[in-house]
Amino acid sequence: MTTINPFESALKQLEKAAKLVNLDPKINEILRHPEHIVQVAVPVIMDDGALKVFEGYRVQHNSARGPYKGGLRFHPQTDLNEVKALAAWMTWKCAVVGIPYGGGKGGITIDSKKLSPAELERLSRSFARAIAPFIGPTVDVPAPDVYTTPQIMAWIADEYGKVTGKPSPAVITGKPLEAGGSQGRDTATAQGGFYVLSGFMQKMNWQPAQMKVAIQGYGNAGSVMAQLLHAAGYKIVAVSDSKGALLDTTSAGMNPAHLAKTKKEKTFAGGEYWNGSVYVREGYKTITNAELLEADVDILVPAALENQITGDNAERIKAKIVLELANGPTTPEGDEILARRQITVLPDILANAGGVTVSYFEWDQNMKGETWDKAQVFTKLEKIMNDAFAAVYAAKEKYNTDMRTAAYISALERLSQAINKKYGW
Ligand code: GLU
């Protein structure tokens, strides 16, 4: 399999929408280039006393609509092209849901699972010091992403406060509640995706009980999505994490509460144990990640990394809906095949925008010194997601295109206005 550069994919997606709406070439050209690329050295004293220096990045893609916004990823595969793509996707994402931010993303190339808690804290604080000159509540506001947690956000906020001499919780979102986080931020990505899926299900007049679901990735987005779908009557029949995948051949549907509990506690509970591919229960079968993607389901939820549905496997995807909770899970070649096969992709920049939307609520509360309750947060989130879904669906009908291109079109309307205003064209 050839390696796919995710930034090239992001540009191809932009190109497709730009052609369809006859986008002003000036806007197109601006959006093809990140405004700033920051690369930093992240020195960490390891537990054995040795010093290691890791590569860190922060890409600030576009700020025409507001401060740069987007997560920080700690992952061994993280590199500059990945971070550039993720930053660009944040620009479109914030525009799709109409929150007043541009797009940014950061990360460190590291296998953070191998670090001790103390090393992880030193790494996070070192990264905070390295990027402190480039971020700030009205400049660039990071957040969690793959393998970064509320605790890591709290360390970064604290370190930023020390460097600048004043506490600024609004410099980063996704913090724990006690460090200025928002109610609902932890479940927001999945919740937003759930609203988008519900909107589409209504359009198709499909019922949850008819739908079998496979979820790839069991982190914050995937595991919460499993709970929401299960509670709404969908049948979860396959799940995976970085270690392996499981298929329920009984078609009874898995109970995410059991999966989460047994995965977390890493102990047998009621005869069940899931640690990656190990799950002891009659009727459950361990499968490969590739088999999970091609499982006989109605809805496939990629909730892990980029480049999962490609020109190599899109022909074999059986789902009717691909709900992208991950960023960039489908390549342009994959998209083309899925579109031809009339499989609907509910695209990342719409489907996973609930996370950054509640990040915006968190930032807004921090800036105003307010605290909102969960009901307030979810009422606002639901409205934003439903409005965004309606706008994207309308663009899809108007231009007779797929949902991803429609989401780009919807984003580009807002971005064009802001870019024109910024440059005075
Ligand atoms: N990392 C998340 C995303 O890709 C959240 C970003 C944020 O909350 O700023 O959308």
C-alpha cells in the first residue's frame, strides 16, 4: 500500500468543492497554505535521568474567522504532513459549525503509552513552554486529540500560566472540570456525531433498531458513541481498539457498559474480558482491523486515525453510512468509490465537530467567568449541530454532490467572507 499524505488529501477535497462552486482562486490559494508552521524541540528528562528531545509541532492554518483552534496529538505516527492536514480540517470544521475560530493543530511524535505518568507530565509541560510564545486565549487555543487527556490540558494550562505570569484557563480547552473545563466536553464529540447521524436517519426514514454498527477505535469518541448508539437502540456488532477487533456473531448486539468496564479494569467480569482482541464470551469472535472495516453492518464509525477507507478497501465496505468521528479516515480515492456505490459519508468536519463546539463553549465560559450546566451545553450543541447538518444537507441537494463536498461548500461560504474582509479584496 502506498503511503497517503493526508495534507494532499485535504487539498484534493478542497479542490473538488472549489471547482463545483467556482471558488475565487484567491480564496483557494490562501487556503492551500498554512499561515504558520511552528516546529519545536521538546526536551524531557526521562525517569532514568537521561535527556531525550522529541519533535513537536503546531500548525496554524487560517485565522480569518478567529483564533486558531484545534487539538494536540501525542502519537508515534504524528508528523508535519499529518498536523498540516489536521490543522486545515479544523479551519473547515469551525466554519461548518459557525463558531468564531480558525484552524490549528499540534502534536508530538511520540509513543506516549510507553511513558510513565511523571514522564508524561514533564513532556506536556515542556511542550507547553515550547509553544507558549505562539498560543494564547485570543491567538491560538489548543485542546485534546488522539492520546491526549483532560489532565494533559490541565498541565499545559498551568505551565502556560507560569510562563506568562498569570493564570489563563482560556488558553486551552478540554480541561478537567476543576481546572475550568466545561460540562459535557468529555462526551461532546460523540454527542455531536449522534445528532448528525440522527438528522440523516430522519431524512432516510430509517429506524435505529434496524441498524447494525461497527466502531473502529475505542477512545473518547468511539467508546462514548457506542454508549449513545446502544442506548438509542442501535445494535453494536463490532468494535476495535489499537490492539484488535471483536465481532458479535450472535447479532444480539454488544453492551458498551460491559466493554468499557472490562477494558478499563482489565479483569474478568461476569465471564467477559476485553483487552484489545481478547474477549471471552460465547458468540464473540476476534477479527482483524481490516475485517472490522468490511464487516456486514449498516453503519461504520471510524473513530481512530486517518487513511482507513482507501482505494484499496472501499470496494468491500458493506455499510450504508460511514460516520466519521476520526479526522480524515477516508481518502479521496476511497470517497470516490463510496460515492459511486451510493454509500453516504457523514464527513469528519461535520460529524466530529461537536468536540470543538463544546471547546468553544468552554472557552466562552472561561472568558466570561461563567459556568454552564450540562443541559445548557447540550441544548446549545444540539442546535448548532442540527443547523450545520441542515445547511450541509441543503448544499448537497443544491449542488447534487456528496456530503463531504457539501460541508466544504458550506464552510467556504463563511470562509470566503472572512478572508475577503481580512485582506480587503
Ligand atoms: N481534537 C478535536 C478535533 O479534532 C477537538 C479540537 C478542539 O476541541 O479544539 O476536532
